[in-house]
Amino acid sequence: MNIKPLPDNGDLVVVKITEVKNFGANGVLEEYPGVEGYIHISEVATGWVKHIRSYLREGQRVVCKVIGVNPDRKVVDLSLKRVNQHQSREKIAEWKNEQKADKLFEIVCNKLNKSTDECKEQFGKRLVELFGTLFAAFENAAQSNGEWLPDIDGDWKSVFIEIAKENITIPEVSVSGYFEVYSLASDGVERIKEVLTIPEDTGKVELEYVGAPRYRVVVKDKDYKKAEETLKKVVQIVNDKAKKLQVDVEFNKQ
């Protein structure tokens, strides 16, 4: 779902090539119905392009950068050469996610016995404004534990959450590192066990023995920043216990 009628200069867009000519190619913007784009041969690749068909063909989908917008004609000028491979992969993944989100949105609307247009006006556009994309809204709803969007009323929310939880898998990220733990005390083994015992409510933490004196710690979460924060918390817990029990500890992040 796109609430903008036209892209802005600098935006990355998914383009389906419809016609390739000697000095450029025409295409349609997949995310903007009714909007066409043009890639001049000088914007196809760096350096001299001898045969444009070596780079573009009809039916091909490519990621381009918008370098000019004509709002009256609903036509945009595009550049293929100004998009690197990493940007292209990310944009295609984002576009596929939005396609999935649009289908899930239709399911929500059907369950509510409302048309897609009605749902867009009632809550769809608002969700895009809040989360940036419809897929991001589904992701957020899938992670909700308890009341979701408490400041927004609507009987649609329970249906939206239900569809999100059934169809969206939130990928986990992990951060890790190694503890090197030493104790020369007669009960050193027990002290080390106590030092490396992490409270269950700390987060999703895994500790595994690698080989004396090394132990690997892995923290998993839905969000990288939260995983980093939990890892710092684990290191602090271990250091505090080690100091109390007179155990030597060194931590190295992987």
C-alpha cells in the first residue's frame, strides 16, 4: 500500500521494463499504479553502453533511483547505474514484503466484511503513516503482547493482530562473545558455575562450554539493539558475580 501518488527525487523504485529502444527504456513503477518511468541510455550503466539490450530487456524488473519527476504527466526519469547491488537487493526484498502485506491486508478486510478501499480509509493509511510501510505494521502487530496501539480505537485491531501473528515470522538476530573464566580456589568449579548462571528473566541467553577456560555466550532477540543491550547486561551480571566470588573473568565480543 502506497499513500503517495508519485515518488520523490532520490527514492528507489521497482520498475518493470515494458519497452527497450536504442537510446533508452520505458517501464512502469510497480509501487505506483499508472506511473511510468524512462531510463536514458546514459543512466543505464557507468561507461559507454554499446548495446542497451545487454543490460535491459522487456519484462525485466530492476531497481532504479528517481532523478526527475513530472507530476503533470505522471512520468519519472530514472537511473539504473546509480543503484548498487546491496541497495537493489534490499529494495526488492522490501517490495516483496509489501506485496505480501497487501495480500494479508485483503484477508483482514474480508474478515471484516469490508472492501479494501474502506479499510484503507478507516485504518490502512493511518498504519502506513505510523510505521512507514504496511508490512512494518504487520510486523509490529505480530510482536505485540497485550494491547496494541492503545491510542487508536477500532474493532479491526484484533483481526489485524490475528492475521499478523498467523502469517508474519519475525526473524531473530544474535550477538555473541566469549568469557574466559579462571579460579584457583578449592571450590573454583562451583564458583565458576555460579558466576555463569544467568537469571531466566534476563532474556534469551545461551551459554555453552567451548574448552577450558572459554565459554561462549549468545543472545538472541527480534531487535539488534535490544540484543546488544541484553549482552551488556549479561556481561555486567557475570562481572559483578565474579568480583564477589573472587573469580577472574575476561570478555571478548565476537
